[in-house]
Amino acid sequence: MTQQATAVPYGAQEIIDTRMIGKRPADMVLVSLVGPLRELNHVVVAKPGRAYDWRFLARLEVLIVASTAIDRGAVKRVVDAVLPHKPGYLGVWFSDKQDGFHVAFGCWRLQSGRGMGEHDLKAFAGIGAGKDGANGR
């Protein structure tokens, strides 16, 4: 029998507290696997190899910020752990390549990741860029 993770990643408690009073973040939640990011959006920092309770992401727009230096299997495990909680949107952004792909839109999950179009690439440009992820947006 699989045991459910009970730990939440750094930065998640504020979102959980907000959801407990019936509210939700207005913007996309960034789940950073590359460390702290300076962004205006809520940023949750997770370690790629650790199991977390991702229920707080249900029905939210979520972008996982990763790096091509992180083991692909570890990124996939995070995606697979988030998906059962049905985020409103789920994408993966590789900050070192400034490129990413869509994983799911609500209940509609893509069979394989679909690359992002020009509009999305412009919208996500700069997220996680630089050593400390500083963007200042």
C-alpha cells in the first residue's frame, strides 16, 4: 500500500491558509525545482527527489520550473504527483533553456507534452533566468 505524503513544499502553507478561508491565488503558482525565484507569482520551492502533498494545487494554474540539469525522471515524478489533484493548468518550464511544454488543461491531459507556442514563450520568458532566478517582474 502506498503511503500519502504529508509534507508540503516551502511556500505552500500561505496558499493552503488562503484556500482554507475559501480564497485562491489570482495568478499561476510557480513550483520551483531550481530553488527560490523572485517573481510576483506565488512560488513554492520543492526538492525534485522528495515526496510532497500537492492537494493544495487542485484547480489552480501551475507551472513547474525545472532545469535540464535535473534528472528527467525526477521532473516526471513531480508532474505525476501533481496531476491526480487536477490542477486547472499544468506546464513545465525549463529555466535554463527558456522553453517548456504543456501537460494538462483542467481534466484534459495531453497524451504527450505539447511544446509551447510563441504567446506562451513570451509570457513565461525570464522565469528562473539567471543563477538566483531573479526576474523582478
